[in-house]
Amino acid sequence: MRRVALAALAAFTMGACRSYDNYSPLADQDGLVPADQFARYGRQQAEAVAIGRALAEWRMTADEAGAAEQTDRAACFARRFPDVERVDVDPHGHRLTVKFATGWRVGIVPIPGSTAPEATPGIAPPGTSPCT
């Protein structure tokens, strides 16, 4: 009886373990305003959508180095816009915090989809990359 109880307890605790995949719930767009509709709200919103698409496009691997490269590349893409004043990266959280010249700060998460970041309608023409 004791062995059965211990086996049941072990099976229950293994099923109750939390998944450490924090990317999938963050990139899930269900229940949000569609990205194309949000991009039509204004130029800065379109740029935020383009940055989110860049963040999703450059996902390399699930390890720490891949997450760091993903956020660094997306931050370089964000700095190409003339409206972007500052970009703070959070590689472990798979997100960027972008401050625009107007003072608007927005947290940007990955926006998966088939649209390329540069093809987002309404964005200002990106300049040259400040990153090497």
C-alpha cells in the first residue's frame, strides 16, 4: 500500500511540474488586437509592431546565447527608426522596452506571423544600422 501511495504521489508531482517554456505563452497573440490593425493606429504603433515581428523572426535557439542574440538583433533593428530614443533589452524575458521620442514607452514581445518586419505598413523608412 505504501509503495502504491508513493508511486501515485511521484506521478502526481511530475504532472504538476511547471513547464519552463516562457516563450510560447508570451508570443501567443490570442485575445489581443491583431498586429495589422494595431499598426494602423499610428506610425509609432506600426514601428512597435515591426519591432515585435523582428523579435519573432530572429529567434535562434532556446538557449541563453540564442535569446541574447535574438534581442540584440531586434534592438539593432529598433534603433534604425528615427522615432526610437532608447531600447532596453531583456533576453531572459524575450522582450524589449522601447522609448520613443514623444515619451511613449512600450514593452514589445514577439509577434509571429508571415509578414516581414520591413513590410509592416505605416513605418518610417528605417535608417542605417547603428550596430556592427
